[in-house]
Amino acid sequence: MEHALGIPEIRQYICSQVDEKPTLAALARTCIAFKDLSLEMLWSGRVSSISFGELWRALPNLFVTDEASGEIVDVSIRSSQDWNRLHAFTHKIRCLSFYEGSYSVSDVALNKLISPPSSLERLFPRLRILDVDGEAPDLVRTYLRFLSAHLRHFMLVSTPQSCHIPTRILPIMCPQLQVLDVSNVGWPDRRGSTLVKEVSAAVVQLPFLTTLRCPDLTPTALLFISRLHDLRELQLTNMHQTPVGATGETETTRLTFNAIEEIGLHPFDIHSAMVFLRRLDTRPRTLEIKEASLPYEDLVLVKELFALLGQMTRRQYDLEELCLHGRIIWPVCYPSPQSTNPNTLWNIDLFRQLAHYRELRRLSLWIPFDIELSQANVKELAHGFPKLEVLEFSTLSYSTITADDLIGISDACPKLTTINVPIHSWPSEFNRKLAATDSFRTQSHVLSVKLTTSFLSDTDRLTQTLSAFFPFIRKLDLHDIENGICEEPTPITATTIVPLMRLSQLTSLSLALRHRRMELSEADVLDLAKALPHLTSLSLFGSISTGYEGFSLSLGNVLRLTDLCPNLSDLATPFRAYLYDRSISRNRFEALRVSPRNHALNSLRLVIFSKPGNAYLVDLVIILAAAFARLETLRLEMPLRSPPPGRSIRLSDAVKKLRKVVDLGDIGRAGFGELQLTVAGMLKDSSLY
């Protein structure tokens, strides 16, 4: 291993797999061989952009902050050694962010940093990416001085007050800009908005763009970028194209996009997207249409879309990703759940229009029309896309897809890693080849499965099928459709979850089967945790019943479960909360003094069946804050049928305030009685609901 880590390329590859700043920092502290490379990647902003607040935390003696606001108001650089210390960090930065809030930087401090003997080029010689929150007009004037001819990537969150400033100056200051990413805050969905005009005016002066993300474009700007030789990606995030010909002859001109690879449209409705696609000459590698509204019978337009794709010119690549996400505008007379209207059904005739795209890797049709596919249809569909990696349908759809079909799709698509579909399967339809022993294993490489059930009654057979045919699953999500129609659903028992214990690589498990009773004991859940120690997310919910006859975990077993799964960051479960002798809380707190704190759990959502007393909530906040060092979200939820109905008790703020008041990292110094008084005051002064 030592010789392997001596090879620079191997160290470079290891660091390239890290996508979190704390992990890169830990890697730099762990091994001297990784120190320089990890710090270089950390401070370059590759993982996420670097802010002046992070510079302040690294070099607190060089910056003066306002105690009330946290703003950096001045710098304290008195010698060449101070400049060298600052340059050791700033010379690595490629991506810099400006955001209003804590540790924003004032004009006075910035002037000193980039004025003689310093300059922008001396302070940030490698700066290529600027990420700006333009919601504050004053902040806009601050970051303008960081626009330079070396900048290649500019990201801006814009508002009506600030959009006109950067877009007019950008082509002058950054003529070589390659990536422009402008998002809007609170802009109306209309074609003539100021932001669309301002961005369009800038775009026509930026001939080297390779990526453009913006709300929308004027016809002139759209025609201009379609003729750019290097544009690879176009995202229109608030698209509202007018009908063809409504704004003049320009809108009927064909859009060539000779180099385009990815097109993403977020239209006001499906008709706006179709106006654009009818003019498109080149078929992209990725086409994504999201949040489009469709009238109830508008699968007719989807058929037209598929036909248009076939008419477009193919370049050196073909369609690899097709994602359609939309919402249906239902008629006043709501149709029956199982429609026979062919215009409202995903059927094999639709998919045959895509059959010649043999390179398709992702098919995501997140529009909640019913799915009507026979077993032969599913087999035909799967064999048509041999390179498929992701298959997704809306979880709100009624479906004829069965568990057998999932196995067939996996066999026909060996590269398939993600399945997200609604299923309909009676027990008699399950694959009869399911092995009776644990020795059977398929070679499926499916890693993520999300299934929505409607008519499915026997979940025991389903979990047996999944564990036998998909042994390498890392993420599993099973939930009932919102308006479930299964007449006799089987309860969730130990028999249901035992097969899941064989999924040794599982890291995320969600059983949200709200139409089925959960007849599990706490010991069953702890056995599950023992068998799956690598879990990072666990969610368990069954049919909600008032009282304690349903499954729920005690506080002690919540703590025990997180000990068994030390990497668990997200936990949601029914919870048994009731008043008891407060000495139990004190004893548990004393035990936590000598126990190592959990640094993984970030979110805890507990479903309770009746409102606990304030004394219990006080003790709960103290114990959970002491046990979980990084807990950010703590919420107790009451189901609709519990008194008071549908209420949520939010305790996150109390946990955060407690950390500020008392150093829980050194819990031995904090007395339990003192903490009780502190938390009681916090809960009294804040709204819990």
C-alpha cells in the first residue's frame, strides 16, 4: 500500500473521489502524502466555492470583523510575512463566492486587499469562477471589481434591482467567458421580463459560451446561441415561449445547435417546450423537460415530441438521456383511476417510437399517466434499450408492471443500476424461480430500487424477491401509493424484514407502507440494524393508529440503534414518548458523560401518538443534544388521527441554542439541573408548533 500511495496518479484519483470539504481536510491531516494535494483541492473550490468567511476562519488574525453582524470590515496585514500567509491560501483559489450574511466582506476590506502593493491578479492569480448572490444591490457593487478577462465561469442569483448591473458589464470585462449561469428570484413567468432582456443582451456578445443556464431568452438571442460552434449545454429554467410567428418571422427560423449535447427546459407548460422543439434541428445527447403542466389528454403532445426526436439530425452521438417531468391539469370530472383512453396511457406504442435509440442510458418519464404494459411489452421495452442504466416512472401512476417484470428488465439491461417504478402484482404472479435457499444469487447490478405499490398485497414475497434477485442494492424505498387500493394488505412483520438483512451493502432503507400495520417489535428493528451496520438513512412507517398498540421505538432503543449503525445520518421512526420519573433522564445523562458522542446523526424525525408534557420535551432536548454532536433537525410529528391532529413539534432551534449556551462537547462540566432550567426557558420563549 505504501508503494501504491507513492504514485502521484493514484493519490490524485483518490482525492478526486472526495466530494466534501471536511473529508478533504481530514485527509490532509491524516497522511503527509496527501497533505499538499488535499489542501490544493480543498482551497481551489472544486468541491464547493470558497468564501471570505472561510479565509477568515483560516487566518483570523489578518481580518477584523464586526462582532454584531460578523461582517469582515477591515484587514490587518502589516508585513510581507502576513501577505505570504494570505497568498498561501488565495493562490490556490479557482472558485470564489460572494454571499450576503455572516462573514460577508466590506468595501473597505476589499479595497485594501486588491489595492497596491497588491492587486486582483496578485491576490487571486488562478481565479476562474465567480459565484455571486445578487439579491443585495450593495453586494453587486462589491463583486464587480472581481470581474476580469481571466474569468471563465460566472454564476449569479439575480433580482429586479441587480440584474441590469452585471449583464451589461460582463461582456466587456469577461470577453472569454465560457459558462454563464443566471437564476432568478421572484420573477414573473412572462416573456418580456427585464431579466430575460438583460441576459439576452449579454449573451449575444459572448461568442465563446459552452454552457448557458438562464430563465429564458429573446428570439434574437436564442437564434444567436444556436449558431455558436462551442455551445454544449443549454438550460432555460423559466421558459415561456410564445406561439410560432407571434413575435415575427425570426421565431420560425431553424435552430441548428451544431455542438449541443444537453438541453434542459423548465417551461410554463408543455406547449412552450413544443414551440422550441419544433424548431430544433439537432438531436441532443440529453433532453430534459421538467415541471411542465399538461392537460389531461396531452400524451398526444408526448407522441409528437417522440416523433420530432426522430426527425432531428444525429451528430457523432445519439440520444442517451430522456427525462420528462410534468404535472397533469385534471378535468373537473375526475377520470376513473384505471383509464382506457389511449391518450392517457403509457403503452407499448409510445415506447416503440423510441426503440431505435439503442444508446439510451436514462429513461425518466415522471408524468403521472397510467402505465399499461403486458409482460411481453415489458420484455420488448427492455430488449430495446440494452444500455439502460436508469428507469423511472411517476410514483403516482397506476401500473401493470409486476415483480416478474423487474427481474426481466434487469436481465435484459445488464447495466441497469436504478429502478423507480410503481408495481402491481398479486402473489401468484411472482417469479416462481425464487430460490428456497440463501445460496441463489443473480448477477444483477441494480443499486437503487424505489417501488410504489397499489394492488400489491403480499410484501413478504416482495422482499424475498428483492433480496434474492437484487443482492447488491444500496438504496431501497418501498411505499404505498397515496390513495392505496389494495383491499387486504398484509402487515409488516419480522418475516418481511428478515430477507432485507441479507442485503449487506444496503446504506439507505425506507419502508413507508402507510396502509399496512407494522407488527414489529423493537428487537426486530435492532436485529435489522445489527445486520445492516452501514446504514446512513433509515425510515420506518406503517399504518398510523392512535395509542401504543402499533410499532414504536423508545428513547433508549433510538440511542441503541444509532450505536449499531454508527454512520446513520437520517432517522425517521414511530416513537414512544411518555412522562416518567425524571431521574431516568438524569441517569441517562450521567451515562452519556463517559460515552463517546455520535457525530453522524444529522436529522431525527419521530412520529408520536399524543403530545408529551413540557418536562419530557426538556429532558429529550438535553439528552439528544448531548448524544448527537451534529444534530440539526429534530422534529416530533403527530399523525392526523392523533390529538391534537397533524401537529409537529419543532425542537431543532432549542438544540442549536443549547449548543451555543453550553459547551456540550465537554459535557462533564454541565450540570443536568442547570441544563433543564436553560432548555425550559428556551421552550417557553419559542413557538414549538
